[in-house]
Amino acid sequence: MRNVDAAGLGIGDDYPPRIMGVLNVSSESPYDPSVYDDPGEAAEYVDEELIDEGADIVDVGLESANKKFDVLSAEQELDRLDTAVETIESVSGDAVFSIETRYHEVAEAALDRGFDMVNDICGFADPKLPEVCADYDVAVAKMASPPDLERPGAIEDVDDIYDALELNGFTDKTILDPAFGGWSEDKTTDDDRETFDRLREFRGYGYPLLVSINRKNFLREIAGRTTEEALPVSLAATAMAVERGAHVIRTHDVEETRDAALVGDAFTRERVRTPEVEELDVTTTGEVSRHLDRLGVDGTYADDAVVRVFEVSGLDREAADLLRTEASTYGVTAVESGGDGDGRELLLFGTVGSLRRLTAGVDGDGVAPVLAAITDGLPDP
């Protein structure tokens, strides 16, 4: 996993989680507390509500990406850039300033006028945008999107989201955003929950991750909360996202989100990371597969890279003996853990591949329910 330098701010596994606060200079943006059209008031908000509360990055949006509104042209975004520039020039605090745009013309103009990085919500649908970011040697957040400047993040299938992140390649300072939220009519909260559940897979490209999950519908729905009531579910998800490998959290609730991110970071498991060796952050075969693809390794090895453990109880002696004997043949360790008579207990542990081979290769009425349950517990081949 590479680290990214964003105007001197380190982002990646070797750094603490970074908080991206949000400022909108777009009157149509749906979250009123972050919307300002007066540079002085906007600067005061950035200083007091974002930077003073712990924001490392301030992301400035020129237009709402809400699907209910018409998409602005590059010229229309440029008309709003003056307010954004005047704002950052009036800010007294220290932060990295990011311009949210989908157009290379706007990105270049913003970088020329004091912005430090780019947040591309159309994921390089404008092929010149990554060229601008590379030429200026700045960090760029790349959100998964179709190759259409008018449809940011409108992707439903999680596998398609992963593939969409490859659109027009990567710069050396790319940060990946898998895109949460109602970006299209067809995308459901179940799609968002699956994306979150599979968050570690997006580390497969080897670039830092950004997530924008603050008060999103897929979290609010779980607890039955309105947007105003949804801070607790956002904070719970923030800690989980950091533990699952997110490096930048984009939020409107900076102080609280910072605390939640630090808790998630504190309980992230330690992994070996040296210049020569990196222990990959993988817990499922799907996560392993992403790294194998990046490294050009046969994907069939994924099944033998993740260990699963099953406690089996209620077997009679004959069934327990059969399962213990056959397990070693297929590379599964079976340890008898107690019980007597008709209550034998076994602990089975092995890779997904070895367990799958065991369940396919062993037959017997006494162990059939056990093998069926294990098969159901393994990921689809």
C-alpha cells in the first residue's frame, strides 16, 4: 500500500486517519450547515467548524452532485470559483484545500489559484484531469463513476464499482473513493451496505482509500434515524471503516468523526510493514483475489490464503473419527476438544480451499449435516 503526499500531509497506512471537512459554495447543496456564498462567512466556518475541530483537509464543492439537480458546465463551475478562492485566502487556520470538480479546466484554475489537491467525483471521466493532477504533482481523490461527466458515482454492482476505479488509470498520488450514497435511481441502500461490507477489497489496487459515509441513507436505515438524528450511526461506521482500511473520512461532523476515526485506528490490527515485506490486510478470499489480480498471480490461490475455523459438536464417535481421519487428507486440522459417548466435539481449521475440498471429498451419513453446514459457511467458489 503506497502512501500519498497531499501538500505535505501524509495519507496512507503509515499515517493516522485524515479528516476531510466539507464546505459548499453551491446554494443548491442539500446540507445547509455547510453551504455559504459569502467568502467571509465561509472562511469563519472553515476556521471554527472545520479546522479548529480537527479537519486535515477542507473539500470545497462548487455544485451539488445530487441527481435531482442539473449538472453545471465547466464554465458555470468556473463562475463560482472566485468565492471558493476568496474563502481559502481568508482562512487563518492550516489545512490542505481540495477542490471538488469533474473538469480539468476547473481543476487547473483552482490549483493555479491556491488549492492543494483535487476531488474528482467523476473518477477521471475527463481524461485530461489526471494529466493536470500529474503535471501539478498534487493528490487527487478519484471516486468510482461511469465514463460520463453527467453521472457521478451512478454504479450499482460492487464488482463494477471496483472496475470503474481503473477508468483512465491512476496518478502516483491517487486516493480511491468507492462512492457511497444515492447517486442513481437504481442504486439501493443494500448496494451501499455491500460496498461497505467489502471495503477491504478496494485496497486491492494499492492506493489509499477515502470514504464519504456521513449520515448516509444506508446507515440511517439500519437504526431508523432521520438525517438530523444520524450522527451516532455515522460515528459507528466511521470507526469500522478505518479498521477496514479507510485512510480519509469525508464528513460534515468533524470533531466527532475525528474521535471515531482515532478509535478505529487504535483497534486496527497490527501488520508487518517493512520496505521489503507487507502483510496484506485480508480477511476474505475476495479481498485476496483483488491483490492477486494486482500482482498478476493466479486467482485460484485465493482459496488457500484465508483460514476459517469451525467448532463441531454432537457427533457420535464413529462420525468424529471419520471426520478427524479424513480432515488430514485434505489439509484440514481436526482437534478433538472433549465430550464422550454420543457427544464428541471437534475443532476444524484450515484454508477455505482445504475446507472446500474436505466437504466435497468426504461422504457419510453421520457427517453429512456438518459438511453441509461448513459448505454453506464458505464463500462461493
